Amino acid sequence: MPVVVLIGCQWGDEGKGKVVDFFARKAEVVARFQGGNNAGHTLVVSGEQVILHLVPSGILHPGKLCIIGNGVVIDPEVLLEEIEALRAKGHLNDDSRLKISDRAHLILPVHKAVDLASENKKGASKIGTTGRGIGPSYSDKASRSGLRFGLLKNPDLLKNNLKKVIEEKNQYLTKVLKAEPMDPEKIIKKFITLSKKLAGYSENTGLLLHQLIKEGKKVLFEGAQGTMLDMDHGTYPFVTSSNTVSAAAATGSGIGPKLIDRIIGISKAYTTRVGGGPFPTELKDELGEKLRERGGEYGSTTGRPRRCGWIDLVQLKYAVRLNSLTDLVVTKLDVLSGIDQIKVCVGYQYQGELLNDFPAEIEILDALEPVYKEVKGWKEDLSGAKEFNELPFAARDYLKFIQDELAVPLLAVSVGKDREQIIPLGEPFQ
């Protein structure tokens, strides 16, 4: 099975970067297929924290080819900063290890200005965007007015297209959003400078990936955000601006879906989400605070505190179905140590009716009551466990209950922050 897709099953922040980093040891190619630098993957390697926003996590392993696919939107300034930071730490000494789709769309300074001004105008009804221009860039892509990464190879075309987009966005900024316009010449000058440093990474990555897969290379596709932030299937409108489900690995990278062999979903042992939107199992008490502090639940991109709650099997079953999951990885099991009784959401109660699937309506999600099953907790510290049988009986029972309810086999368990604190139960490329 040489082609594996790894996605988040919840509202993002499930620990995908760490798991991709762990599985990348056996991969030869690691590819990112959607999202932008609103996503952040935090990894701890030999005690050193590394935060990645655009470059795939496989870059931390020497010799791995990393690809940013056409489904990603790219802020060139952020990308260059990330590349230079990786070089400074010795992780990207060979530029040929990073390829970027010539079809990936660019995030411009005017996109960020529109993002912030639009969000501010909404007042109390804010979505909770990170303000990084992700949504406006995807909007331009959908309206066929976006600029693509391949333009960086042609400064004259880049300059002319930038002028048109900035003029249009300045009209929107000033007349609709009542914000200040941006200086076209300043932006153009910056982008011409950036193009000289980044154009060499541009590639027809869809063709490259197809060739690599046909050669039998082991390819790992890395998702950003999580299933419940999917633009079509998540808790709309409190979602991101791209498709985060496994099917997006094909459209966001330029390969056919039949080439995908295995789909691995990542879930925390509990649930978190950042920003606004429905969250059926949220804990708004001391226990929720305890999970946040013990789990370090603060956004790696924004620093925003994450809302915390019990694991939700209704939501996870929805994610299993949407993504056709073949395997499951559970992260942050160690955070639950010391809780005597752990609750697991097994259904939703709404107006006297038991709901067994995740509803689309925000109004229902805000009004329903979770139905819980209590399972026995454990007190032991799990951080030193290297094998599954080293976990306490109660922790193993908890994992087995989740596995059986979801009808998806467990592939690995994470019991700490470091890349070595993962207990593998199988091989992703077998």
C-alpha cells in the first residue's frame, strides 16, 4: 500500500503534524493538499519545538521529498520565512526536497486586509477567522480571479496581474468595507523580490506525484484542519475555506482517487475546537480548564485557547463515514490520566428524539443534549509507555471501546508531546 492519506477527524489540532512526522520515517514522499498558513503543526524533536504552517512535516526527515499541492493557498512571505527558519535549523539544506504546485493559489496582502476588515464588520457574528487571508484567496479562486504560484516564474505577468487584483480589492476595501486601500507599488515590489527566491520551487506536482506513485514510491498525504471544519461537511458556517476530508487529497494534489490505498484518521482522546461554532460535548467547567492546561490546548498558529470537551462518538462516526477511514490513531491519551470517570458521548437527544447521526443544522446542534456512557478512568502516568500492554487496563479498555464503536482498527496511540511518545500497533504502508 504505497499511498496513504492522513486526516483529522475532529475540529483540527488532533496532532496530525506529529503523527505525519512519525509515519514519514517509512514514507518517501510527503504531500500537503489543502488549507493555508491558518493551520499549524507543532512537533517536538529531541526536545526542540518546531512549528510548521505550510511545509509538510516530512521535511524534518532527511531525504524525504515534500510537496505542497494545488489545493493549498500560499502566502509567499510566510512560506519564505518558514523555509529560512528550517534552513537555520538544518532541516532544509537541499532545495530539491521541496516542490510547490504551479497551480496553488497565492495569498496577497489585500486578501489579508479584506479578511480582517470583513471580520471586524461582522461584529458579534464573527466566524473566528485567523485573519490570514485564507478565505478571500479561496474566494478569488472560486470566482476565477486568483493568482497562481506558477506566476512567480514570470515577473512581467505577475506584475500585470497583481495590478488588476489590487485595484479591484481596493475598491471593495474602501467602498464596501470602509477600510483603507493598499499601496499597489509597494505590494508589487515585495512580490517581485519574493518571486526571485521562490520561483525555483514551482513544479507540475500533479504529474510528479502520478509518476512517483506509478514507480511504487511510498506517498503520505497530509491534511490540515479537521473533518468538522470541512467547507461542505463541517459545522457550516463555522468552518474553514477548503475541503478537509480525505477525498480532497485527490483534487488537492492532482492524482486520481483510485491511487489511494489507505486512509488514516486522527482523533484526540477527548475533543477540542478553536473559535466559535457548535461543540456538543464542550466542558465549560474546571475539568474543561484542566484538560486545556494539561493538554497545552492553545493554537500553534494563533495562540488562542481551545475549547475542550469529552470525546464524541456520534461526531467521530460521521467522520469515519465521510472519510472512508481504514485506520484510527488516538492522540493525547496521557491527558486523561487522573480522571476517575471518563464520559463518552454515544448519542444526541433533541426534542425527545435520539439522534444517531451528526445534524447539519446549527440550531439543532446548539440545542441538543449529549447522551453519555461513563467508563472507568486511570491514575497512572502514561508518558513512559512504549508498548500497548504497558498501558493501564482502564486505558486499554477505553481505547478498545472507541475502536469497537467506530468499527475502525487502532493503528497507533500517542502518550506525550515528543515524536518518540507514539505506540505503534501496525505499519501505515503495509
